[in-house]
Amino acid sequence: MKKATLIFLAIASLTGINAAAQTTIQKAEVSTDTLQKHVAELAAAVYEGRMAGTTGYNRATKYVIDRLRSYGVKPHNGEWLQWFETECNQIENCKFNSYYAGSDDKTVFILGNDFACAGMTGRGYADAQAVFCGYGIDNPAFDEYAHVDARGKIVIVVTGLPMPSWLPSTVTENYVSLRDKARTAQKHGAVALVAINMSRSCLPYEAQARIYNGGLPHLNTFPILQPTRICGERLLADEGWDIDTVLANMAASMKPQSFHLRKRLEIDVNAKYNPSALTANVVGILEGSDKKLRNEYVVVGAHLDHVGMQGETALFPGADDNASGVAAALEVARQLSQQRPKRSVVFVFFSAAENQYQGSQIFVSNFSPLRRIEAFINIEAVSSGDSLVVFGDNKYPTLWGIASNADTAGIRLMTHPATKSNPKGDAVAFDAIGIPSIVITTLNGRQHNHVPSDIAENIDRWILTQSTRLLLGTVREVAFGDYQGRSLRSRAYKF
């Protein structure tokens, strides 16, 4: 043990990392049980999937504030909540059936099991014949509506674009999002859109929900549903088609493969849309102990929101995404409160990250001592996968190197496997104005991405604990140590 300690201290000395701070990092005891409790609480049904702009999300902010207050963290400038407006669509119920005209037999699909509504679906009722229109493109160079009649019909498409692409981006660029595809279908007289989920980020039988479906305007009375891949296969199989064959024929011929279905679809969506719902970031501060350095800030971030609940039964708990990151940040707050760091540490829990990372943009636009932020460290979805990855080594090697040296377990992949990486997600807003930023997340994680099975029972307690230790070690070194990552004398600021 003594030999191992000497080797560790020698390595710390050679890498220029403060040995005393590294020793403190190693002694820090992260509580796995506390982390688990935070995740289980925030993934509970009472928070209704924590969608920004809802009562469930507001309950989650209260839980976070209560924990921070108990750790001695103070509200920044006397206010815990940083309010702003966001687009919000609460889906109160939805019915989706298929049947053949003249038949009394209906296939009833289950919300949250066979399908989900698009986050920004319109409300309304439709009972109509169906037509398949591939990727939903109507560009003159590749028009999937040219030889079918979509008027009064429910259009079925697949999500995304051809991959690998055999169409130029000039043809496909206006048909990327669900709202893009829905506007196109509506232009051709359709009454609803059914977009079969082809995403590789979830299993073929899992209903996946997202908040952001593309830019405005909102289609208030145009329903948009997203069935699972398996459900989509069932819709077409009765007609003698299968998705892989249709898409393969399309790629081989480079011609549309649209067709009318014999069956009818019945859709009934009740959604309550608010273009400017109020939501808030939670912002707390643990003031530094050093008279000079206390005016410098280390910001620790994690987004609190998720994708909500649809109807009364389709809950998307968001345990990994991102109750795990929130839990890690709360545990770091608890640890740091036991020995105040030299620099001040700001803890920010973002809202509306699921809607184009609005919360982080609001934060950097309203945090008054912005020039004094020395580093931003974000943590997201860290309770599944086979190892951790830290994004940001391409632009901020010094900060990334501190995270690398805080890797005491030696099990992590500390860079992106393909190439050096840049900050992403909530870190983009900080990076855009030159604040050194890194993002701690997992490699090969998100096995339950935006689906109902993202529950507390499915998290990996070990990797959650390791990621929290990495976050704590990194924050400690930046907040206690001699980190010089940002200086007015050496960096040209972008604001």
C-alpha cells in the first residue's frame, strides 16, 4: 500500500497536479446509497417525467433546492430559480387503432407500449384511409407524394433520412424533423401523420418520446404519432409489405416506393399546448473560502428536465437521463460543503435541455459575473454503459487533463474513441463564449433512452458511483488547486 501511494504521488508530481489535493480526492467517500436515493426519488411517478413547464418539473426543483439548502448551498443572488419561458405540450390522452372498412375488429395500440405521441403533436381526431410516403419528401428531384393521393388520408412515413444517404442534402434538408414531415403531409391534404420510429437509440419494441420535434410553427390540430419499429411493421405487414424491403427497393432504384393501404387508422389526441410555459433553472452557490479566489467560479451543471408523461399511464421516468447526473451533482455539493473550496462553486440544474438546451443558454445570458467563470463541468446520463467518456479534450486539454488525472479507478475511456472531442449538450453555450468546458457521460450507455424502462431499478450503481467520484475529483482540483485555465491576460473573450 505504501509503495502504491508513493507511485501515485510521484505521478501526480510529474503531471503537475497538486498532490495534497489529489490525496483529498482519493479519500473522498461517495455514497452509493445516497446517489441511488436521489435517482429513485427523481424518477418517481410524482414528478411525472419532469417535463419543463409542468407541475411535475416544479416539484423536482423543490426537491433539489431542499437538498442543496440542507448542504449549506445558498441561492445565487438570493434567488434559487432562474425563470424563463419554453414551449410545452401536455398530452392528456391518445387513442390509436387500425381496422379494415366494414370490419368490427380493431387492432388497439397502447400508448407508451406500441407508440408515443410526438412531443409537439397537435390535438384532434382522425379516422381515415392510410397512405405510405417513405421519408415524407416532396422535393421535385424525389417526390414521394407524386403518385399517391394524400388528401383526407393519414400519412405513414419513417423517421429520419436515408442512411447512408443516396440523396443530396439539398433534397433532404427540409424533411429532417417530425414537424418538417408533418407540414409536408398537411400541405398535401393529409389529416394526421404516423412516423415509424427508425432510431437506433432505442430498441425496436420500445416507445420513445422526445420534446423537440423541429422548429415552429406549431400544428395545433394536426396529430403526430410515433409508433415503435415493431408496431410500424405490423401496420405494413397486413398490406403485404415490410419496412426493410420498401427502403431497400427505394435505395436500389432511387425512386419513391409510396402506396395506398387498404386499412384505416383511427387517431384521437387530446393535447394541451402552451407556447410560453414558465420553467426555471435551479442555481445555488457554495461560496469559496479564499478572499481572492472566492470571486472566481467553477460551475457544475446537470439538466433536471426530461420528456414527461403521456396520458395517465405512459410515464418516461428519466432515471439515467438525467436523474443520474443530478444525483452526482448533489452528491458533489454534499461533499464540498464539508470542506469549503477556495473558489466559489455554482451548481446549476438546467431546465428545457430536452428542447434545444434552452436552460444553459438562459444561464449564460443572465449570470452576471460571467467573465469570472473559470470552468464549466457538466454531467449527463452516467448510470449505464461500459465506461465513462469526457468530451472536450480538443478545445480544453488543461481542464480535460485534470479530469484524466482524477481518474483514480483506471477503468475509463477518457477521450472519444474516434477523434478528439468538443464540448456538447449544455456545454455548448459555455464553449461558445470561451469558457473551458467538459462533459462527463458514458460510453455505450443510454440503453433506455427516452423510453418508459428508464427506471431507477435499471441503473448501474457502480458506474454511477465511479462517475460521481470522477466529477468530485475534477471539481475539487479546479476549486481547491492551482488551476489557471482561464485568464483575462491570456484569453481574448468573445463577449
